[in-house]
Amino acid sequence: MQDSITEYIAFYVTTRLNQYVLKGLAGDNVTSYGVMTNFREEGYDFYIAAQLGQWEREHLELELGNAEDAKRFENIMIPAHTYVVCETERCVYPTTVFEKLRKKIVEEWLPSSGYMLAEAPEVSVTHWFRKPDNEKRYIELWLPVSRMDG
């Protein structure tokens, strides 16, 4: 468990410049997106994302000044799907309670809900307010679901 936390922190620290570029292009310095896909026994693919406007997506090379910088990014489209959306408690570090929330949804709510996890990206939306509002931070967890009977 400690190794995965260390890897998680290292990933965020080593991609910080790209995160700031995405936030600047999106014009949103409070909201961060995580997209998780390709779940398998050994792990999953994780992307740090931002909601960019169509112009920014289509003109990324122009916005960044050269093609080499634009190659660091890729366009990810989230297909329409049914999602259950839950939120962590409001606190200074919602990242510390995020995994517990996901586990609770999957182990407690999902089995009795009539839904099952679906093959689609999971999305986390982190609302990372600055001081003095940092105790209001929270994460939305978007889990793709489908009805068990259909």
C-alpha cells in the first residue's frame, strides 16, 4: 500500500508542469480531472485531464508554441454513459478519503442497487479550493454503471 501511495505522489509531482498547462488552457485553476481506464489485474491507465474548449483542443500546437510540446497531450473523449456520482466529505485533503468512498460504493451500495460496474472510464473530479476555502475541498467520483437486468 505504501508503494502505491509513493508512486501516486511521485506521478503527480513529476507531471505538475503539464497539470498547470492544462489548467491554464482550461481557464480553471480549481477543478482537476482524473480518468481511469483499461482496468486489469495489474492495474489501470490513469490520465490527468482538463475540460478544454474545442478551439483549444484543435489548436493545441498553436497555443503551446510548437508541435513537440503538443505531443505531451492527447485528446480523451468520455463516451456518454450512465454514471453513479458520489462525493467525498468536504475537507482539506479529500484525496485521503477518496479510496474509502470508492470501496464503500462498490462493496456496500452497488450489490443492492440493481446496477453493476460497466466497461467505461471512471472519472474523478477534484474541487481543490485555495485558502481560506480549503476546508471545502471535495472529490466527485463518477462510476460507470449499467442495470443488471439489461
